[in-house]
Amino acid sequence: MSFARVLVATLVVLSILSALYITPGNALIHDLNIVEDGRSQFFIENFGFAAPGDASKAADYKVGFLIKHTETDSARFLQEAESLEGCLLDSMEVMNNENDRVALITNWTQQNFARVIQPGEEGFYNYYFVNCEPDTWVSFDLKLVQYNVDANGSPNFMSVGDDALPALYFLLFLLFLAATLLWVYACVRAHSENPFKVKGIHHLMTVAISVKALSLLFKAIETYFLQVDGHPGSFAAIYFLFTFLKGVFMFVVIALIGSGWSLLKPFLSDRDKKIFLFVITLQILDNLALVVMEETAPGSRGWFTAKDLFRLIDIICCGAILIPIISSIQHLKEAAQVDDKAAMNMNKLQLFRQFYLTVVGYIYFTRIIIYLLDATLPYRLSWVGPLVTETATLLFYVITGFTFRPVEDNPFLNTA
């Protein structure tokens, strides 16, 4: 059995097994359970409200909540507030916006708090728990329900800037589907002209872009049910399944192209195999961290740990897939010095250098530029981040497919 078939079969089995442990998330209706927590303050959630909108809380322990109004999602309030003296719930320096609120729990019984956002009060609202009693541990149950009201008077559980996401993800699915069909057509046509032009890596590239398209389809479905019901239901498991497959296939395909498998050589070295095993293992851990992030409220103890782990693993994967590309470039540099193959190897070297720059540019843009963009977008434009990210991903797929397409003048198909 070929390496490509073994890889595909293994990834499908692993993704199905991981999906069995996924339960539907609470999404924008959060149930937060805090047990014997010694943190003096922590972030709970944020939401973009239009007018009118509603936020309500219920807790069964004496606690205090701080609600801060911001125009963007870039506020690092708790870090900035560490220098302030006294209790944050009483500080006039904290309450520097007329839309900021403090909700104190004044008795030991269940207490509700509700607020309707009025015209002129629109924006991001960040929720924080604050415990001003030193050396104390608290336990409480919090249910946080946030929604805007649409034109029909029905609740819309999406943040106002995310309203367009279901339609946006479906449109992106159609674009990726069109790209997939064009790629399949190019491979079928090349195979009919010369079966040897279509390599194993081309089949894996077909699987990678197909899985990416399906992940966007189920992301559109998930966000639609988030908008309507406040939770995605059983579609969360399907979305996580395809998100896992999408990440693994993308990193593995990039690493395989970088190693020159089926383009420069028909086999993988032991070092290459170790890199692929390393990347697949990291992607499994990355997927588990994503599940924790999606299935728990930000106020949970493990949420920020999972978020940091997710970013760290993602950066390590990005670094790992560059190793085979750099190795192939070095190999082609040495091969280009051989006179009888100098011209052909120089063409290959040029393509690999272009591919390396494309991968580095994609990583830098989607991991750094997008992060800064998301942190500074106004609350009504938070949909721009996903749009720019997926557009960059589509462009990356198109450039990669065009560079390594199965055509006669591709120097990688003229290997001896």
C-alpha cells in the first residue's frame, strides 16, 4: 500500500476517534462552574452588542462582576489594572466609562442581573469576575446569556460583528469548492495525457483542499446554529472532525512538498518520516486544545492554558514544516553544480525558493498580522478577520497548486 493511502487511512481513523470524545458546546450561552477558585480576578467573556441587546447573569454565591465597555477587542484590562490600588469594584479609575457597570452579589441566594443595551451604548462588553477578599476561595455557578435582537424581534446569539459569518463561510466554501473542482479537472486531464505526470503528492493535495472546503461548509452550519440557538448542537463534533483533518493535511502536504516526495524522490528518509510523525502528533494535541477552548468558557481555569498551548503548538508546526523545504533547497544548490543537470536543477531550486517564501509569508500573515488585525477591529467589523484569513488561505492553496501542477513544463515532472 502506498504512503499516501496509509497516511489518509491513518488520519481518518485518528480523527474519528478524537471526534467521539467531543460533546456539543455551550457557545454563546455559557454555563461556568467555579469550584474553590483562589484567583482574585479573571476574564469571563466578551460580546459585541448593537442596540437593543441583552445580557443576563445568575449566580448562587456572593461574588462581584465588572462589565467594561470597549470599542475594540484589544483591551488588556486586567493586566493594566494590576497597578491600581484597592478593590477594582470600587475604583473610580476603573469606572472611567459611563457604560461600565458593577454587579455585586449581595446575598447567599440565587441572584439575577439583566441589562438591555440602549442606543449610544453599543460596542464590546467584557465581563470579569473580581474577588476583593484576600486569601479566600470561591465557588459559584454562572449562566451568561448574551444576544442581540434582530428586525423580527427574535434573539440573535451572534456578536453584532459576527452576524455575517454564516453567509461568509458558505461563500468561502463555494470558492474553495470551485478551486477543488478546477484542481481535480487539471489532474484528470493530465492523467489522461500521461499517467506519470500525476504524482502521489497531487492526490494528497486533492484531499487537502477538499477537506478544507468541507471544514468551511460545516463552519457555516455551526455558526448558523450558534446564531439561532446559541449553541451548535451535534454539528460541533463534525466541525471539529474536519478542522482536525484540515490542519493535519495542510501541514503534512506542505512538509511532503518541501521534502520533495514524489517530485524529487519516490521515498521518504528516516528524518522526513520523523518530522511527519512529529507534525501529526502535534496536530492531534492542537486539536485537543481547540476542543478545550471551544467547549469551556474563558473563565475556566484551563481555558487560557489551552489557548496558549494551541498557539505554541501551531508555531512549532509552522517551524517544523520549514525544515524539509530548507533541506531540499540545500540539496538542489549542490545538485545545480553538476554540469549536465545544472539548468534543470536551477529551475527546481527557483521554484523551491518561491515555495519557501510563500510558506513563510503565509505563516507570518495568518499568525501575526491577522492577530493584530483582530485586536484592533471595531466591534461591527469583527467578521473582517475571518474573511482576510480564509482569503489568504485560498490564495496560498492556489499559488501552491499552480506551482506544482501536473503539466508538461513543470521541471519537477522531468526527473530522471
